[in-house]
Amino acid sequence: MGREVTTTNQHLHDASNALFATVADRIGAVAAAGAIASPFWLTRLQGVSEVAAILAPILGVVWLLVQIITKVIDGWRSARK
């Protein structure tokens, strides 16, 4: 029984390698599958994009403030020494 499973798996592996012989073939297959499936996930992707468009500028300002405060504190500490 174990040998039959191994043989079947080997045949599937060989068929997969024959179908997608190169990296370009694999990338093309993934791109085609994504294009076929896009109507199903497009609405979710649009929602995520809208949230990211709102949050990215806010997070950018917060990160800039963190960097400015850190530099000011580091400068203040080095001036005290």
C-alpha cells in the first residue's frame, strides 16, 4: 500500500513538473488563476485599499512625530553631557 501511494505521488509530481517546466510557466499559471478569481476578491481588495488610503497618512504623521521627538531627546541628552 505504501509503495502505491509513493508511486502515485511520484506520477503527480512528474506531471506537475511537465506542465510547469519553468518558473515563467508557474508565474503565468498563478497570474491566470488570479485573473480568473479576481471578481471574487475584488470587493474585499477595494475595501482594504480604502482603509489603507485613510490610515497611511495618519500613520505617516505619527511615525514622523516619533522620529522628530526621538532626535530632539537624543540631542537634548547629548547636550547635557
